[in-house]
Amino acid sequence: MTFDQAGQPDLSVVIPVYNGERILAATMARLSGYLTSGTSEIIIVENGSSDNTLEVALKHAVDTPNVTFQVLQSQKGMGNAYRRGIEASSGRRVLLTADDLPFGTDDLDEDKKLEAKPHIVIGSKAHKDSVTERSLVRGITTFGFKTLRQVILGSKIGDSQGTLIVDGDWLRRMVDRFDDPGFLFSTQVVYAAEKQGFRIVEVPVTLAPDDEPGETTIRTADVVKMFKGLVAMRRRRSEFAAAPNAGTHAS
């Protein structure tokens, strides 16, 4: 589907869900109630849950005049779920978010204020006006990851792990290059946009107070995996910098 084709949604919302049966129904209802203008699709991607997430998603996937739902499955891993959802999307723009809506609808509210839509809008915890009460350990980890991105990738973006609102056509054409199965998927998207010289805007958000667990355990293996992933990304910089081929995964 192209941008000119009648019936193309204005927005696709891709939500990976892993063991989210307790919060998913509320998230689906909140988004459906918010998206009352234009046309949108909400794509739920269950990825390896051991609870009743899939059943909850199917039960509450009720279309409205403005919103249609898709419920899909992927292999375990946030990146795998994002990729599956992107491939199934058709919106002019695509929101990559989380099952608990960590910023509520702040990212979408801020996006509405932008007259000229950038290639990517990031709901950014690093924005000077964001409100993020984070634990000391999580704060140190976030700072460390930002520093590694700056040193290894030369990235100038404050937060590549926030929610992303991305040009849908470009994202679908690029999706095969975004192959990280986990949390580095969004960093790959942002890095590719940076290397291709696109405009990226970070907008302020308020982190939901219950988004932060009481205990955060960071293992050495996680830090090593993060470092190796960023180094591998740098080695592929020419691949990320190349414009996507016409027709690739365009819906």
C-alpha cells in the first residue's frame, strides 16, 4: 500500500506483549479511546508468553469506527515482536511503544504539536522537560548506555530507547536490516535514521510512576551483550546508511 492509496491508516501502533495479561486490556482500551480522530490500527504482538496474554488480546480486540485491531504472535523478544508488527503494518506512521504505555499518551500529544512531521519522533527520557523518577541503578545504566552509543556509534540522540513514531513507508522498507531480537532493535532504527541524515525530534514525556520496579538487577553479561551489540551495529554502519530499496516490504 502506498501513501496515496485510499483506506491507509494514519497511524499503526505496534505493541509487543510478554506475560502482560494483567495490563493489556486497560492498554488496549486507553489507546482505542484516545485514537478517536483519523484512522489507526493497533497491532498486538504476543511473543512467547506463559500466561493468558494471547486470550486477553483476542477478547479485547474490538474494532471501533476509528481503530482496527490485529493480534499476532512472534518468537520471544521485543525486537522480534516489533519486526513482526512492522511487517504487518500499513500506517503512514508507526508508533513503537510498550504494553504498559510507560509515557501514557504524552508522545502522541507532543507529536500533534509538531507542524512539520520529522522522520522520527522519540518519546525521550533524556529531554530536559521530561519527568523521570528513576532508581539510582537504572539511572546509571541509562547514562552508561547513552555514553556507549555516543562513543561507539557517534550518536547525538539522547534516548534511543524511548517510544518511536516513525515514517511508516521507510520503516517497512528498512525492517529486514533491523535484526536485533531484543532491546537494541529501537537503537538500530534510530541509528539508521541518523546515518541517513533524517530529522529526528525528541519530545518530553512523563514516566509512569509504576513503570520502575523496586529492584533492578544489572548483570555483567547484560553490559557485555550491550557493548557487543553496539560494536556489531557500528561494523554495519554502511548498511544502515544506505537508502532502502524501492518496493521492499512496502505494504
